[in-house]
Amino acid sequence: MAVFRSGLLVLTTPLTSLAPRLAPILSSAARLVNHTLYVHLQPGMSLGGPAQPQSSPVQATFEVLDFITHLYAGADVHRHLDVRILLTNIRTKSCLPPLPTSVQNLAHPPEVVLTDFQTLDGSQYNPAKQQLERYATSCYSCCPQLSSVLLYPDYGPAVPPVGSLGVHLPSTIRPTSPVARSAKQPVRGHQRGAVGGTFDRLHNAHKVLLSVACILAQEQLVVGVADKDLLKSKLLPELLQPYTERVEHLSEFLVDIKPSLTFDIIPLLDPYGPAGSDPSLEFLVVSEETYRGGMAVNRFRLENNLEELTLYQIQLLKDLNHKENEEDKVSSSSFRQQMLGNLLRPPYKRPELPPGFYVIGLTGISGSGKSSVAQRLKGLGAYIIDSDHLGHRAYAPGGPAYQPVVEAFGTDILHKDGIINRKVLGSRVFGNKKQLKILTDIMWPVIAKLAREEMDQAMAEGKRVCVIDAAMLLEAGWQNMVHEVWTVVIPETEAVRRIVERDGLSEAAAQSRLQNQMSGQQLVDQSHVVLSTMWEPHITQRQVEKAWALLQKRIAEAPSGQ
């Protein structure tokens, strides 16, 4: 069966009876589509008659909102699919204008159209498929040679899948009062509203939040995207997508699902954002986690003589497959954790190195746990080159850096026995860029030469993987000796705590040490693999084993053994 990059799924079954069938429908769609799956809700539409089927408005009720949540939650099982539920024909009670007559352009024109439409005989009825193709091309921009598939025969008549959530859908919007609401109750529309978040690696929980906001808004939606200071408390902030990239993905998604809206996407630099100051806004969509923040926004507005916003609190999507130390909800934090150990960019090509010999440069800020990761890699079979040990060898009397350093900094840096006093030397160069450059110009080439000799020794011993453990790997330019850079990251506050505990320094001295190094973000920006030691040791071990297993696979698949 052909696999298409993008597709359009037209759901014609009434929503209540469709709920238990979503799992097999999505599974069938996931087998046919690799990238973007657009979903168009048109319950009650028939493809069996001779007349061209027409798109009709679907009233926005709480049942519709709950169904959208249910569909995105089910789609989370198929994370290779970028699912987008199109909202063009979903209208709130306060606004039911005629549907647009023009074809809607989609970011990824569908190559195949699929539907749950049931033919009378349960077969792939060609006239129904032709009607489906005509309907899809009359509504959306599609590829010229659009194919169509009826999914209903794949799972048989009226048989709910095993483990079905049942017909009753979970509530999307938590009631703000104890008064029960009806599923058929229409949703009230507003002219302008707001929603905010980090929107890192746009996922299905984000899409629920944004979809509800798009349905509620009739004219304009203000979307605040967290940036700068608001990112500091995030888990693994070094792995966050850049602001511009997050905005680009967000904008494409929003324009796809509801092009009739005007979107104002702005950086969110404080907890209140435009929701706290814009008098024209009428509502704010929040999650269970950020509901208190929404209440704070309303208090802030009242203090500034502005009307309170209507708050819509959206329940979180549960992640049933979360691992230990990951959140039990669908979240960007968990996605960033799952990136640890993965290859983030293509390795460097090093044709000058012998085939079958692979070199990793391991780095990280002071206190990151880099040396402990090196030892774990050693336990898995890697040959470790410790640049600190090489530095000690280079400084020793008779070592290759001893005489040049003494000539550059004088004999007053020596102990009585002639050994270089590294504390005295350190105090001479610390905070003095000119003196530090003199030292590094001497030391870095020497250590690099010693590292290459160690690499020769590793090859002589038959080692396939060599790890250069070096805090200054990137500053020294030693990435030109390695195939990949691996960086160990931890929050700066944790690094300070570890340095104080390990080296007996004051917090100020520990912070000063970190300020004289490349930041974790700067290191990650040039890294191929990222690891973190911020959790229990067995979790670090699991990360390292994952990274090592993926590395072995890369080495095996690389041309010429490299």
C-alpha cells in the first residue's frame, strides 16, 4: 500500500458514535500518511448520492470541543504524524456567517483524502471515492493527482476497538461553576482573546489549547510565546527551539486550522503579557497548570481598572507512555528529556582518521558531571583521554609545556622543588584575558598533540571508540579532532552547588568560574549529542547506554566504517 507524505481525513460519522472508532481510524491513517494529517469534521455528510456533497457549518458545542480533545489525545500514539484539525466550518452560536466559497490553501497540500464513510456493501465503492476526491478539492488545496481511500472496511462494522475510551468523552473545559453543562450546549464566541505558552516542539496538548482558543475567537487571537527570562526555569532550556522557530511552526499551524482569524503572535516577557494590559481582550485560554496564572492576570487587570477576562481552563492531556522522571502529561519537557542521547546534527567527516576508529569530544560546564559520564563510557568500552591529566603531564618538569610556561611567566610560579605552582599560575591569568591567552596559546597545542598520541595508543589497543574528556574542547578548537561533540548539561544553580561542595569554593567564586567558561547553551549549539546528570545515577546510566547504543548503530552504518 502506498504511503503519502500528507493527507486529509474527512470524518462523516456523527461525533458521538465516532468516538470509539477513532483509534482504528487514526491507526489506519497513520499507516498511509507519514507527515501531516489534516482532519475535517463533517458529521452527517453523505458520499453516496449523485449530487456533489457540500461543506456545511458545524455548530461549536461542548461535545465538539471534547471530541477535538479526544482526537488529539488519540493521535498522540502516532507521534510521527502532525495532526491538524481544520476549524473553518466550526462556528460558535454568536457567529454563523456563510462558509467561504474559495478553496483553502494548506501548508502541505494533501496527496490523499481518507474518510470513515461507510458504503452500503462495505467495499471500496468507486463513486463514493470520486465524490470524496471532488469534495476535498472543492474545499482545500490538494495535489493534482489526489488519491482517495475509504477506511471503514479496515476495521469492520460497529466493532469498538479493544481498550476503547467509550462513547462518553472527557470534558475539555472545566466548568467554572458546579452547574452541570450539556454536551449539546453551544459554545459562546468572543471577538478577541488570548492564549499563551512556550509552544516548544508544538505537540497535541498545545493543539488542544490553540484549537479551543481559535474556536472561541471570531476576529483576532493574541498568542503570547514565552521568551528570555520566562525560559530560565524550564527543564533543559538549552534544548528549547529558538523563539523564531517556535513562532514559525505556531504560525503555520494557526493559519492552517483557521485562516479567517487574525493572529498576533508576540514574545511573552513577563507573567501577564498583553492579557494583563489589553482592554480589548475578552477571554483567556489557560491549562490546568496555568489557571492560577490566569486568576493573577484578572487581579492585575482589576487593579488597573480593566474588566476581567473570561477564563477557559483546558484539562491536560495524559501521557500514558511516560517514562520514569518524565511528566505524566503530554509536555515539551518530556520531549526534551527524550532528546537526551539522540543525535541532533550530522557528525563531522574525518577522512584523515583510520576507518573503524571513531572519536567523541566530551565537554560540559564545570560541575556538570562530565567526568562521571566519561567513566560510564569507559565501562561500555570507550578509550578515555583525560585532558586534565594531559595538562598535568605537560606542566611537569621535562614536560613539553614546562619550559615555555616558565619562560612566559617567570620562575616565581615555581615551588622550591621546581614544580609549577598551578594555583599561583592560575591567579596570574584569572581575569586577565591577555595573560590567559598567552597561557592557552602554549598549552592547547601541546595538549592536542598529546591527545593525538593517546589516540594512536587507543588504535594500537584495538579500541573502536575514543573519548576526549575536555572542559575547554570547543574553546581550544579541538572539535577538529573528533567526529561528534557530546555535551553534559545541568542547571547553573546545580553546577554552583556541586562546585562549592567539591572544591570548597564560595558561591561567588563558583559563579565566577562558570562565567569564564562557555555557557551550556553555547556548548549545546555546537553539539551532536546532549546528556544530563541532573537526575538519579541510574537515569544517567540509562542515557549513556542509549547514546552508546545509537552510536554503535551509526558506526556500523557509516560508509567505510566511519
